[in-house]
Amino acid sequence: MARVCEISGKRPRVGNKVSHANNKTKRRFYPNLQTKRFFIPEENKWVTLKVSAKVIKTINLKGVGAVIKDARQKGTLTANI
């Protein structure tokens, strides 16, 4: 699963590149994905996830356990945790 956030499910979006002469050609907008290790204290283990920068900020705010629990409820969790 390339270029997909494992927690939020963010994917590349499609849009137009617009030149100065107003010519439009297709382009892709990629999410800001980072590979990061997180320690899950409830399960006492480390996991490596490919997540967006927005999800990293949310994990810092709420905690990794709460974010993974919410992702499971929403059905967006694609990692095997």
C-alpha cells in the first residue's frame, strides 16, 4: 500500500497544474507521509506505521492507543496492530 496513511486512510488526490498561460494538465497531490515508530503501552510493543503529519500531531495530543482505537471504530486502520 504505497502512499496511503495507515491510520487516517489519506490517499493522493487528483487536480490540475495550471501554468501562467492558464494551461491545465493533470497532477497528483500527495499526502505528507512519514514512517515512524510508536510504542503502544497497552500492548507493551513497538509498531512502525506510515502516517501523515496530521496524524502524528493527533497522536502527540491524544496518545497512540486512543488514536488506534478511534481508527478501528471508523474502519480506516489498515495496519496489522
